[in-house]
Amino acid sequence: MREAVRSAWSRTWDRLAAFDPGLLRLTAGLRTVAAIALTLAVLGLLRVQVPQLVAGAIAAMAATFAIREKQPAQQAITLALGLPVAFASVTLAALLSRHVVAGDLFFVVLIFCAVYGRRFGDRGTALGLIGFQVYFLSLFVHAVPPVLPALYGVLTVAFLSSATARFVLLPQTPAGILDRLRRAFRARLGQLVATQIELLDAGPDDVEKVLEDLRTGTARLHETALLIQGRLADGTADEATARLLQRRIADAEITAERLGLLLLTARSAERTDTLTLHLPGAGLPSGLELPVREEATAVLRRDLEALRLLVLRPAGEASGTALAHLRNRLLGYRDEENLPLASPAVQDVFRGLGEAARAVLGLRVALDGPQDESDDTPATARSREELDAEDAAIESGEAEGGEPGEPEARGLERPTTRAAVQVAVGSALAIAGGELLSAQRWYWAVLTCWIVFINTTSTGEILVKGYRRLLGTVLGVVAGILLAGLVGHHTWTAFALVLLFVFAMFYTAPLSYTLMSFFVTAMLGLLYTLLNTYSMSVLVLRVEETALGAACGVIAAAVVLPIRTDRRTDELLVAVLDKLADVTRTAVDQLSGGVSADLVDRARDLDQALADLRAATQPLTHPITPLRSRRNTVRYVVALLETCAYHGRSLAATAELLPTHPSIAADPRLRTACGRIVHNIETLAAHVHDPRSAGTVESGPSIASLLEPGSLRTPRYGRVTDRVLRHLQRLDEAVSGLARPLGMAPERPKS
């Protein structure tokens, strides 16, 4: 019974870890709720008035979510500095409450300073956010000089409660977050392997759904890998350990993704065109019958289940001859003589299983330490030797000097300065318009204007964010009307619902800005009820002020030092292409026998650049955009770039294997075959940067035909060419496919 409960709890935890990597959203929500609840409990015992309870709740929320530093000591310093900033903000708000013009001017200056403070890192961002939010709560509760002593006490309680929630009730360390992220990676890797098993068994009616699940699972695994990448420096003891974990995570991710593509290839009698698998609306071709005997299919299903078990089994349960037998069998597929009799495509899947098992073994050693080697077969021992050689290479490798970056922007060209000016102008417009709508609640327009500028760069991003906030506000007003009627004047019931909405707000914020805005507005409806200022007109005014604030933000972004969406996406597209060319050139040079380079870091830089581009193109791909053909073109380009990034990562991962795999030989011919790919990538980047550039995209024979004739008729899996040929071919096709949507006609091949 105890074992069943523990197993059920482990499965539930794995699902939660996969849905919320590192439990970051859950912790953020619970910590904020705990800070607010503790503040309300202390203030309730002190029998303060309801407006001060509301002020304490808002202050506790601001003091908790504003701090984003990773190290607890740095968080404590920022929180301590935040209290005097809050005192100064509430004091000035109260003193200027009777001086409308002076108060408005100071609010605009405060907003400028708060946004400009982002240039000083996380601490500057946090202190600016605290100053703004405390000034806002002062307006919300109508703070005046006589109540300042009481508000000082409320703020002190709120900050102490936030510190208690952060450092005592729900403490987090970088190492702990990294450990939970690693568990999430394992869980998502196990889910991806489970989806691959479903793909193996899927009938014609289920293939499209399973294929979509496969895409989603691959994207989620990649998302978790990027989260881990951002936590390695702070969560590990030294740089060598961080680099080792980075390598093992990258290996596991790439081998799992490659295994899925090999399965897709094996499922198609016509050899599935993997280039289309990442494209919107792409599906599998007709004739989806596994071209192998039933016994080979059964063996493949059994071994995929074994791989999933190896991924998910905790370190404490990983001992024993049964699990060692599964591991040894899968690693044996790295030797040609152990492959089952099947078609070449299916044998490729078994080879992929062997490589995935090796990556899982490396991941387990890196995460859990040395393993029991008593039951190792020669194939397993050889895999361990390769992993040890890689570890030694990482530890002895010297850190490369960083490349010189671009000169730092100055003045109004600096992003923080530009954003500060834009927000200040937009806020001034929002104050003027908001006071025309309501002399009492004009600050809602300013809040919306402030929020739509957070984490946005281009005018299009601000427009989409303003639209989502307005939609969430309208829906939240409807919910607020219903809740106000149900709660009435039951103070603590209302505060309980406020806590629930605060948690939902933080938990859904990374998933949907509309949902977050919905919960914020519903919560505010309850707070208005507590302040005895609730009415239908107040909630309607909330919608009007929100629309006005979003409009002012868009106007300021479009008129004051604007960054057009096209310009922003072009800059990011050039960055992606430059990094793709760098990864491809360096990887192929190493595959051809050149010097070793740090390819894992370069591949991650490519991934981050692609993630930035994907975020920046959201205004162009949003359903509300009227330019449907342009939306489809942007989606197509991003999908092709995702395909390019996958094959670039795979080339980098294979190149990383060469120094420690004596059974895999470099092939100097690859350098020549890759020349056209790199040339085309650089030509595309030059065209995006300057459409008047004279370069052309070359086309011609397949990559395989560029190599020595006849050398590939009898493939040997030990030669690196056989491993990377498919990636080079697909990369060449995808890069050539980018020419037309980017406005370049490919050059006709010479006869």
C-alpha cells in the first residue's frame, strides 16, 4: 500500500514538474499568497481599518513579486532597500494629494525614474517597481498626511511578512531551483518518449493528434532545457560542473528529438520528408504503414518502454540487475552487430535508441553521481569511457575569451532610456485623459500604460499586450459584478477570494496575459467592495480607463522614439541567421577534422536568438492581425528557422562527440559540401539587413552528390558522414526554402 501511494505521488509530482518546470509559477504564487495572508493576519490582530488592510495586501504583493534576483543574500539587500523607497513614495503621495498638478508631475517623474532604473539590473528594476506600486496604492486608498504613521506601520508589516514568506516559509536557493528544473527535464523527457511510443502504435485516424503531441512535447523539453541553461551559473558549484550539466542536457534533448524524427521516417514507406514536420499544419504523408515485420515492431515498442523507464527511474531505485539489463541492451544497439533484422529505416531507429540510452546514462551520472558498474557489458563500459573522456575534456578545457560585443548604446538610443521616455509621455497622456473621465480614479489609465510597456520592445508588441489587457479587464468586470453581489460586505470572505485570485494571477501570468488581467480585475472588484466604493459605474469606468491607458501606451510607442515591429523582427532575424551560420560553420569544421570549439554555448545562443524572434513576431501572427497572408508568411519563416535550428543543434552535438569517440572518424569532404549552406545563410542575412544587397541564394545538386561518388553506397554508421548527412541535406533544403518568403529568388543551378 505504501509503495502504491509513493508511486502515485511520484507520478503526480512528475506531471506537475513537467507542466510547471522547476515549480517556478507555483512557488511564486504561493509565496505571494503567503506574504499577503501573513500581512492580513498581523494587521487583523492589530484591528486596523479596512483601507489599511487593502494597502497592506497590495504592499505585500509588490514587495514579493518585484524582487527577481537569484541569490538569497541579494534578495535580502533589495528587500531592505525597498522599505525606505516605499516610505518615501507613500510620503510624497500623501503630501501631494491636495496639489493636483504637482502630484501629477511627480508621478510622471517617478514613472520615468522607475523605468530608467532597469538599466541598473534586477535591483534597479525592483526598487523602481516598489516605488511605483506604493505610490499607486497611496492613490488607491486615498492616503493623506494624518494617516502616514499608520501607513508606515502597514508597510513595515508588509515587508516583514514578505521577508518571512521568502526566507522562512517558502525558501528557494539557486541549487534547489536547478534541482527541480532537472526533475522537470526528466519528466518532460519521459513524456516525449511516451508520445513516441504512441506514434509507433497510432492508427491512421490518430496520427495527426499524436504528431501534434510530439511537436508540443519536443517544444516543452526544449523550453525546460533553456530554463536550466539560465540557472546553471548560479545553481552549480563551479563552471566545470555547469558546463558538464549543459552538455548532458543538450545531448539528451537532441538525441530524444532525433529519435522522434527517426520514428517518423520509419513510419512512412516513402521515407517521411522531415523538413515539413515543423511547419504549421504539416502532417504525415499517406501510406503510413510500418515497413517492418511484427516482431521488429514489438521489440521496438519494448525498447522504447525501457528507455522511458531509464529516464524516469529515480537514482535510489536505479540499482538492480533488471534495470542494468535494460540499459545494457539499449546501449548494445550502438554496435552494428547487435541491430535486429529490419529495414534500414527501422535499424536507424534502433541506432537512435542506443544514442538516446547513452545520453540518458550521461545525464544520470551528471545528476546523480557515479553508478554501479558491476553489471556493465563491454558496450556499456565503452559508453562510460567515452563519457569520462568528455568529462575530462570539459574540466581541462580553458574558457574561451568572449567576442567583443557591439558598442554600448548611449543617450536616447539606450533601450532603458527610450522606454523611460515613452512611458513618461504615455503616462502624461493617460493622466490628462484619465482625469477627464474621473478625477478620483484616473490612475487606472496610468497603471495600464505602465504595464503594457513591461517586457515589450516594439509598437506591435505593445498593441497586442494592450488588447489582451483590455479583453481580460472586460471579462474580469463581469466576474467582479457577480462576486460583489455574492460576497457583499463579508470582509474575510472577500480577502480569501482575493488570495485565490492573487495565486491564479501569478500562476497564469506566463501562460496567458489575458487570464492574468482577468484575475487582477476580478480581485479589484472585491477590493472596491471592501472599500465601500463598489458600483456598476466604477467597474465600467475601470474598462474605460484601461482602454484609455492602452491607447496612450500605443500612441507613445508609435510617436516617441518608435521601434517598428518590422525593424525589430528584421534585427532579430539577422541575429538568428548569423548565429545559425556560426554554429553550422564551426560544427562542420570540427566534423571535417578542424580544431574543437565550444559548440554547446553557440547552439544555446542560437536557441535564445530564435526564442527572441518568436516572441517579437507575435504581433504579426496574432489572430487579430488583418494581414493574413503576411501572418502565414511569418509563421512559415519561423517554422523553417526552427527546423534549421534543430539540424544545427544536431550537427553541433555530433561534432562534440568526435574528440572522445575513436570509432567515429572525421570526414574532410564535409567542409566543401557545407560551403553552399553557409554562403546561403550569410546571403539571406545580408538581404534582410539591406534589401539592396547583390547576393543570390545558390541551388544545385544534393549535399550527398557533392561528396565523392560511390562513397555512400554502402553506409558505415561509424563514419561521421553517415550521421550528419541527413542533417546537412535538410538544413540545405530549409535554408533554400527561406529565400522566397524573404523576398529572394534562388539562383538557378548551372547546367
